[in-house]
Amino acid sequence: MIFLDDAGQLSPRRDTEQDIFFQIAKPLPHNLALALQYQGVLNSSNIPVYNYSKNVFTTLLTWTY
């Protein structure tokens, strides 16, 4: 597909996506575990609407039976 780029010219879309995921977990009593997670996405594009970054932080409490 053809899109308007940063200069307003018609151009094929070119993206570079970088992803990172990190988790740390700690076992707890009574078959529980607590985990903290981070996910980061950096998408660089020559089409401005597709140029973005995203940061997601998650806390998980897991019970194993």
C-alpha cells in the first residue's frame, strides 16, 4: 500500500519495531506467586500515524492448585 510520509509524499510504509519484555516473580506461601511484568514497544515508521511507543505494566498474583 502507498501512504503519505513525513514529507507529505506518497511512499511505501517502512516500519521498525522494537519489543522488550521483563518479568520478575516471587514465590509466596500457600502456593501463591507474585509477578511484576513490563512490556515496551517502540514502532518507528515513515508514516506518522504508525509511529508510536507503548508501555504496559502488569501485576499478577497466581495460585497453583
